[in-house]
Amino acid sequence: MKLVNLMLPFAPVRARWVRLLVAAQVAAALALWSFSGYRALPTPGEIGGAWMDLVRHQDLLAELWVSLRVSLMALGLSTLAAVTIACLSTAPLFMPLARLAAALRFLGFAGFTYVFMLVSGDAIVLRVAILAFGMTVFMVTALLADLAAMPRGRIDHCRTLGMQHWRITGELVLLGKADVILDLARQNAAIGWTLLTLVEGLTRSAGGIGALLLNQNRYFLLAGVFAIQATILVVGLAQDALLAWAKDIACPWRTLDKEPSAT
Amino acid sequence: MNAAPAYSLGERLLTIDNVSVRYDRPILDGVTGHIDNIRRQGLMQGQVVCLLGPSGIGKSQLFRCIAGLQRPHSGSVRLNGSGREVQPGEVGVVAQDYPLFDHRSVWSNLMLAARRHGRDAHEATEACLALLKKFGLTDCGLRHPMMLSGGQRQRVAIAQQLLCSSHFLLMDEPFSGLDPLSKTAVCNTLVDVSTSHELNTIIVVTHDIESAIRIADQLWLLGRSRDAQGNPVGGASIQETYDLAAMGLAWDPDIESRPEFHDLAAALKARFATL
């Protein structure tokens, strides 16, 4: 392969070359970061040291577990809520409700936190409720767009097989869109981690990695801040890989290619 | 000149009675036609009707009405001489993109259709196995639809619809975009389906005049009437029918070698321009 081809858009490239490029670019970025004279960011060594300190003295891993539990509960709850709303939206009566849920994505949490606080009465439940709310509205939006793009022929196909009403919804949305739902859950998991700091900031006493991050940030302990960010990044990427694997297992048809065969 | 094969007409299988559909303008205007059971001594002879017409004339609307997927604004479509209008699921429909559930395997697609027709698990399994064998798909049961070739996918889609319909099959443009060999394969499949049960009735919506003549026993030309200046007026209706069985042009595997085939194809092409 000519190296110049790597500069061309859509040029075919072998997986080995992609891995090599990623490794080279990561190494270059780390070298630049470590040896640059520009001192706005702590060095990788300082961040590593801060990470060890956070683990030893501030229970970073225990706080991470608190946050991970909240994140997973919110992910499950939001996926369930969004899929239920999307299924209901196939009936005209519930379409306004679904549209309203999608429209709420433009709103911040101000005001809602008070309502959720009154209803939940527990810091962890409050966090789960707010996170789930934040995730659900985006997932509903994406699912509604996907359902709107569904060709009428799909519904006709179900009807020609004698299916009716909710059976069609079950086949086309729950089963037929399982891959889309799992993809959106991956996206939601990432959204959850970005919202976590905000949500845990409301109830810092209940701990969590977001609360720890805010505390580090308050005292301008930048090495600690980036150590926590790096931890979130690694956990987020691992969670994403796990969900991608789950999708491949649950929806194998997504990764299948056509096999050459005779007509 | 070949002698027309002997046949007789039996009971009425499908009646299209004065079907009209209009939205902002009339689309279909009094479409009327019927299909009777064709009987041939010693043979299981189903029926194949090809519906020809130019693009945008309303073939898809008529297709949906016959499938029971859309209620006409007036008129009715009835099956088997009953007074009841056709219901979705009674007529199998194979759309142009050969719809199947991509999230299910071929076997699961077929079983879903078989079970919905009221068969128990054993009967459904037997029916699916028989169709897989009939269509040369025995190796494809565990595959997902996106692993199939176009021809295999079409055959699975036909099999799925045959499992749950009551002998009626509607096909939308099955020859579209196919090379001559593939067209022959599709023609053979359709003839095979039509001759596998006395009551099997296939209605094919197509632009492909030659393929239509090869497989049909009746041709229906859908078009709009013209005023004195030659402008189309009103909605579409059946402008002309060709009874190929009566003309001695049906059920002949070598029909393409006969001059009548080419004469009819030329006449239909000329007529097509005025529909």
C-alpha cells in the first residue's frame, strides 16, 4: 500500500494499517504531551501519580462503583421507558405523549430536580431519576425518528401475514428495532457519563466519581481531575465495548454479509 | 398454428367489482374484473393473471385493494364467491423488495407465517419443510435474509406468503431489474407455484410484456380513457383484457418460438403507449 493513499478520502485500507495508525498517533500525542514545554496540562506522569493517590486515599474505585451502579440503573430505566413510549407512539392516542417526551430534550434540569427530590426522597434514587429523565428524552427522539422513517411496506408485510395492531408493533419495534435500541443504549450510556457530574453535584454527600471530580475541580487539583476523567473514559469505553458485544450476540443479523450464491 | 389446450372454467375465485379510489383526483375509476378456476383434465392448473399498465397509472392502489390492505372508496374485492370483502392476510403479497423479517432466520420467517395460519407446531414444521424443499432452499433455513441472493430471497418471500394466504398471491414487479436468465428462473417459479394447487391464483403487476405473455393465462391492461383530443380523463380502469387461454397462448413452455407471441408482444407495446 502506498503511504500517499492514506491521505485520500475513502481509500481502502487494511485493518493492520488502521491499528498501526492508531498506535502511532496515540504515541505521538503522548510524546507531545509529555515533553512539551507548554504547561497548561499536567503531564501523564503527574496524572498517574494523582490516580494512585485517589485510589489509596479517596476511595476512587468505591466511588466509581457508586457511579457505575447509578449509571447502569438509569440506563436500564431510560431504555425501558423510551422503548415503552416508542411502542405506545404507534397508536395515535399516545403519539402526542411521545412527541412531548421528545420535546423535553430542550429543557435543562432546573425545576425538575426539585420535583424529583420531592418524589424520590433518597439521593441515589434522585440521581437515577434525573439521569434516566435526561437519557430517555434523547432516546425517544431517536426512536421516533427511526419509526417515522419505516417504510409503509414493512407494516403492510405484517398485515399480509395476518398480524394486527400491537402484534405488528411487537414485531417491528421490539424485535425488528432491537439493534437500533441497543445502539441507542450505547449512546445513552455515554450521555449518562457526561451528565453524571451534574447529577452527582446535586447530592455530593452520597459520593460517586462525579462528586469526587467536582471536589478535585473546586480545589483546582488538575492532575486529580484528569485522573478521574481518564478513569471515566476507560470505564465508558469498556461499557461501550460490552454493549456492542451484547448487540452482536443479540442481533447477529447486523453483522452478516451476503454470501455469494446462485439465483 | 398450435391447437389451444382443452380447458374449462369452474367456480369464481376472485371478483373485483367496480372498484374506485380517489384522493385529490380519481386514481381508480370502476375497475371490474374476475378470475375463474381453470380446469384442465388430469392437471393441477392454477391461474396466472398479469396486470399491465404504465407507471403511475394506479397499479399499486389496485394491488393494495386486492390484497385487502386498502379499502376502495367504492366497490369491493371478494374472494371465492363470498359476499365478504377481502381481508388483509387472505391474499399473499410479495412486494418488489421481497419483504422478510431481517431479524429472523429463514426458518423463523416461514414458521411465523405457518403458525399464524392456524397450524399446530407439527403441521407448521411439515409445511415449512415441504416449501423449503420445493423451492430448493433446504440449505438456507438457518440463514438470515440478508445472507440470501436476490433469487433466494424472492423464493423465501413467496414461500412465506404461500404459507399464510388462501391460495392467492399478488406479486409486484417480480421481473424488475433481472437479467434474461433470472427472468426465466422467476417465470419457472411462478408457473411452478401456479401448478402446485388447483386453486393457486397469482396476480402479477408488471411492465414486462414478454414475461407476462410467457406465464399468464389472462392479461389485464390498466389505463385511463381518452377524450376526443387524446387527453387522459378520469381514473384508471381495465381498458382491455386478453384471454391467452382462449387464444391458445397459455401454458406453452415454447411460446417464445411462436410468431403469435411476437405479434402479441408488439401489439401490446403499441397499445401500452395509449393507456
